[in-house]
Amino acid sequence: MSNLVSKTFEPEVLTEVLQSIPADKVGILGGTFNPPHIGHLIIAEHVRDQLGLGKIKFMPSYTPPHKKEKKTIDSKHRLAMLDKTVSHNAHFEIDLSEIERKGKSYTYDTIKQLKEENPETEYYFIIGADMVEDLPNWHKIDELVTLVQFVAVNRPGYLTSTPYPVIMVDVPDIDISSSIIRQKVNDGCSIKYLVTSDTEKYIESEGLYKNEEK
């Protein structure tokens, strides 16, 4: 005889039960990742740990709307490097929403799409402190803040006052940027420990970032 017991809930009770189930909490770290580096990993892991997020989605942009026109290598290289960078952490994954949609990667469009696909998920969008004061200029920002929780990580020399709800998270101050890495490669300098070893090998084997205009 089976020991399984079937339990039937009244509609009101079922609603309370469903509301008591914790929502998935997912962080999003966007960028061109040209190339991805250990700074990205440190930010993602500290935010995930401090806010108790289930996972972090690394979301490469197709065309970033918040930066002036600049040359970015083919997305296939950025995706390959990103895969090599995040593959060793079970809490990290890559989201191709913006790459597949193409065009300018407005955060509002991305979050709206994600919420439609996963209405029960709570999304936390990670930005640098340098971007906080620019939030009023973001596309549909007043609607965006109703869909997602912004999370800002500290960055020396930047103010974090804003009329919008932003959670501040302290992370180690590591002065690494993709542009610095590209410059080092172009100058023939070592990038060891600035990127993962697999990413370093990929950059070398594909001859990326060499002979770039300064």
C-alpha cells in the first residue's frame, strides 16, 4: 500500500502556499566583455554571495547604448572568452538575450523580456558606481526600476547618490578594465592573472587585440 498522501488545498490556501515559496533571485552582469577579466568574476561572486542570489547571468551586449561608438571584436570571440571565463563556477551562466536580439542593447527591453518569460524571478541588475549618477538618462528608467532591482558596486572616486532605489555592495577595489588588458596585449605585455588562463590562451591563439590603433 502506498505511503503517499494526496493533499488538496482550498484556492485561498493554495495562493498563500505559492506566495510563501521563495522567488528565484538572479543577478545580471552586462557588458561587452571585450575581453572578460577577473574583475568581472570578483564582482559577480561578491554580489551573489552578499545578496544570496541563486545565480549570476553574464549578459554580453550587442551594441551598448551607454558608451560612445567604439570598435568591438566579433561576438563569437567575446562569447568564447566569456564561456572560458565563467565555466568553472556552477552559479554563473551566459545569457544571449541581447546578442540574439541585436541592435542597441537597452536594459529596459532586456528586463521586460526576461520578466515576461520568468514572471516569478526577482532580477538584480549589477552596475558600477560610475553608472549610478547616469541612471536618470537610461532608457525608460522610471519603468525599469519597477521591474528590476539595481545593485551598484563601489568604485573609487564616484558618488552613489541617486533618486532611484539602488543596493550598494562592497567589493574589493581592483583596478582592472578591458581597455587596460587590450592595451597590454597590443603593447606585448603580460596579462597573466588579469584574465583566466583559458582566456589568456584564447587571446593569444586567435591573435586578438594586436596592432590596434592607440
